[in-house]
Amino acid sequence: MNQTLLVELLTEELPPKALAKLGEAFAAGIVNGLKSRDFLESDSATTSYASPRRLAVSITNVRPTSPDKILREKILPVSVALDAAGNATAPLAKKLAALGVPDLQISQLERAVDGKAESFFYNYTAAGTALADSLQATVEESINKLPIPKVMSYQRHDGATVHFVRPVHRIIALHGADVVPLALLGLTSDRITLGHRFLTSGQINIAHANDYAADLLGQGKVIANVTERKEKIRTALLAKAGDDQVLMPESLLDEVTALVEWPVVYECKFEDEFLAVPQECLILTMQTNQKYFALTDAAGKLRSRFLIVSNLETATPEHIIQGNERVVRPRLSDAKFFFEQDKKKTLEARLPMLANVVYHNKLGSQAERMQRVKSLAGKIAQSLGYDVALAERGAMLAKADLLTDMVGEFPELQGIMGTYYALHDNENPEVAAAASEHYQPRFAGDALPATATGTAVALADKLETLVGIWGIGLQPTGDRDPFALRRHALGVLRMLVEKRLPLSLNKLLGDALTQFTGNANFKDPSADVLNFMYDRLRGQLRDKGFAQNEVEAVVAQNPDTLDNILERLQAVQAFAALPESTSLAAANKRITNILKKAEGTPGVVQTGLLQEAAEHALYAAMNKVKPEVDTAFGKGDFAGALKTLAALRTEVDNFFNDVMVNADDLALRNNRLALLSELHGMLNQVADISKLAS
């Protein structure tokens, strides 16, 4: 009879950052092993469990025995199995003996064509395997495939050495109410587990596999399921916070979930004097070092109260609260000390020390790098009409906070602390903002720099990295991108596109390239970087919902500026919806191919050489719409330009139906090519609409 299967490994405390993956992998390994051995039904449901002291899985509707299977095994080719007289040969007898059926008659074998020859086949029914015989191998396979960050070796009481992520003390294997015998990791399976280390005592006897989660919850004070435990913590944090906001990044929530089996939330406090320290410092030290949850008011200002998630439930939590408050105080004191010490020395005074910080052995120090970024930021600011002096100042100070005690202790605060210290030094607010903004966007969906100075420095910083690192041969390869050049390229593209910056890509790369003049280790990577950026741009635009052929219609033209690329794409979208678009896209594709094959450069259309009515009509129609198209294009009304061009459909179709482009008369042929070249230029002002043709 089908029953629920339960397998549990009771361990010492497992590494919290790996717990969720270990639980999922343990469950998946057992499910896959049983499925491949045909023990599961189509509706078998799996529940994985993982807590600090256990990995477990429960699977419903598991067969006690796998079904019998009808097998067909090839024996030998007939030419080998029978002699000339039709009698069994020695190789056939040997093969049948090896299969355990030495007395099998030839008449009991299937004779069938196999490829070009006949062969004998043995059809038989293989009996199913008992779960007890297969579960051992299944669990062993799952254990061997676990993503263990670091394997631990330990000795059992009998002296045997065991290798696992942490010592295992008990194993449960139940099929319904029956124990499935297993021998793993120096232990044998039974139905006994343990509950919470401190809130319960004694063993818990799991009578039936279906009772596991309920027994642990009721008798053991353990919420075994990761998701249930995490949501209980989230709900308790929100309830305890009241009107305040809880800062609970998922990574912290996941780690805390992996540290407790019976989560209880308590409120703690620290002295208000610490609120004079930048709140990012306090929040980071609480989250990183103590796994605490900071609270802010509705405006995002840090409160002096914070929440902890404890593994102990008690009616008198004062000792727990006081202990955690006592532990966090030195951490906050350190942050305050670093902040006060750092303020004694201005960012500008730290700049000479950047010469001692190696950026890359082929590209020099951070001081040399920031001179390059400064020069590039100034050029960008000048092109955009920004304040050049502020951009250059922002670039010079952007990395100075790397030399502060606070950033040395908390590298995650680089840029953020630069802004605080720059403001303390009475730097221009835009210069101060650039210290943090030049890192933006740090990841997909991150905010872009808000200030003009921050934008100029961010562009310069990313372009210097792209060109510099690529120029010394460290471009991304496959999955490897140690200098995050993909992220830098996407950041540049996002700023150019979303902030509508009318900057030339070629000029940006050229200006970046000049910063490395005289570097013997350097090779011009501009063409490769440009292609790399266009490839990133294609993906970025597809992510915005544009179709691949629409994106290609615009990007295939290698646009030098990207400030109006979204309008061009929207125009292409609107054009593609017109009934004339299919015919004009196909015609444009045809024109492109004709012009590619033409010799020389087409000249100017000579009206005296227009002979056919269709070419007269096309030329007239082109001249009629051209002013309107040019006006629309000049105003940035790309949709209007393409819509106007759609009016040429009839004349274009008639031209290709009635006119022989490659006429024998060379003058006629060249004039018709000139006409098509002019039409091609009009059709492709906004985008290469031939890319819309299927």
C-alpha cells in the first residue's frame, strides 16, 4: 500500500548561509532517485524541511515496491547464435547462461530484424524492487550530491571517520508507520528525533511519517519548514515594529531563519547619542555583525530601537534583551569612533595616499586612475553643458573615502561615506553627491545618478574601467567577468538612454582612449567595446518589451547617440502596425541587396533618364513626401516620418513590378540605382526597416 515516506538527518548546527540550499538539494536528490527507480506516483507531493539541526523530506504516495517491468534484451545476431544446421552455438549458450536462463529454448526467443540483420531477443518480466532495497542507494546518492560548502571530518564513538557537513546523530526513515532500514554515516535508521535544544527535553517518537511536522511543532518546539519559519519571523517583526518600518533584506531574513527553530522577536534599544553617526553605518553593523533588524520612522530616519530574533521563548526575556543591547554597544561605539576620527582629516588631504593604492599593475595606481577619470569627466561635463570644475572636483574626490577607517571596516559603505565626509568638508553638494552617485547604477533596476556632476563622474568612471581593462586584454570571456564590465556597460547605456544624454558613443570611447596614451601595455579596444555595448543595448531594449526585429531595425544602424533611441523604437513599433509596413520592409530589404551588389557609388538621379511611368511616379512621390519626412525627422517626430513614408507603398510596388533595374543600358541602370539609393536613404533615416521583413 502506498504511504508517505519520511527521511530525516538530525545533525549538529548546520551552516546558516547554506541551509536553504542544503535542504532543497537533499529533498530533490531523494525525489529524483525515487522517481528514476519508479517509486513515485504522478501525484506524489514533496515537502522539504531544513532547520539548524535537521535536513528532512516528506514525500506522499510512495510505493512500497516498484512495478514489474517488461524488458527486451538483445541476445545475439542469428548468424552468430545458430550454426549452418540451425542449432544453437556455444556463444548463444554462454549468453543465456550469463542471463541466468541456460535452459531457455530457441523457440522461446523472439527473432526480429535488427538493422540489416536478424537477431534474437529475450523478452521477460523483471520483478519490482522493494523500497527497503532501493532507499539506501537513493539517500546515499542525495547525500553525495549535496552542495556542501566545506566538508567536515569527525569520528564516531566506535572510532570510524565520517565525512559530512556537520556531525549526524540520528536518522529517521519511515514509510507510513514502518521503519525502512538504512545504514548511513555510521548510523542506522529508526523513528526517533529530538526537538528544540533548550525548550524541550527527551526523544520524540514519530509514529507515522504523516505526523512529522505536527509532532515537531507540538512536542519539539520546532518549525521544521523553512518557508513557514521565515514567514512567521516576517509577521512577528512587522507586528513588533508597530508604526515604524523594519529594514529586513531577504538575505538577512534568510540567514536568521536558518539560525532558529522556534523564532521569537524581542525589542532592544541603544543610546540616542549613536544616532549622530551616519545611519548607514549603524544599520550595516547591526545587520552584518549581529543579525539584528533596524527600525526607521516613516520618513526613513533610523530609530534607537531595533529588533532581534531569538531561538528562546521566555516570559522573562530581560536577560536576552540586555545581553543583546550590551553586545551591540561596542559595535556602535566602533562606528562612532571611526566616524569621528575620519572627520579629522579632509578627503582632499587623503588624495596623495591614493598613489600607494594599486589599481592594476598595468594601469597604475588609484591616483593615476582618478586623474584619467577627472579628465574624462571634465570632457563629458563640457559636452553636456554641465559645470566642468564641479565634475573634475567630484572625480578627484570620488575614491578618497577608500582610505578612511570607516570604509576600511565596512567596504560596503564606499561612496556613501564619501558623501558624508565631503559635506563635512564643506564641498559643493553636487561634488559630495558624486562620491556615492558615481557608483550608480550598481545593479539592474538601481537608481541613476540624480545630479549633473554625479552623472558626469559616473559615466567617466565606468568608461575608464571599460576601455582600460579591455585595453590590457581582460575583457569578459564566457561566464567570467571579474571586473564587472558587463555591469559597467549597462550602466553607461542606461544613463545615455534614460537620461536622454546627447553624447556620441564614438567620442566617449575616443576620449576615454586618449587617457591611456603612452601606456605600453595598452591596445586600442574601441571597436570591440563599441560592439560589446551594442550587444548589451540589444538585450536592454528587449527587456523593455521591444521585439527582436524592432530592436535590430534600430541598433543595426549602429546609432552613435542614444538619447532618442526609445522614440525611434516606438516609431518602428507604430510603423510595423501599418498595413503598408510589410510591403515596404520587403522592398527595402530588396533595395539593400541590390545596392550591395551594385558596382561603384550611385550618383544623383537625372530626371532626363527616367523612362518608365513607374519610375517617374516613384520619383515624383519621393519628392512630394521628402520635405514632410525631413521636417518630421528634424523635429524628432520619428513616427510621423515613417508614417509619411508609408504613402510610397503603391509607387514602390509598381516600380519593382514594371521597371528592370539592371537594364542593359549602363546609364539607365546607374540612374535607377541612384533612384533606389535615394529611396533607401529616406526609408532608413529612422531605422533599417528591412529588419522588419520576415
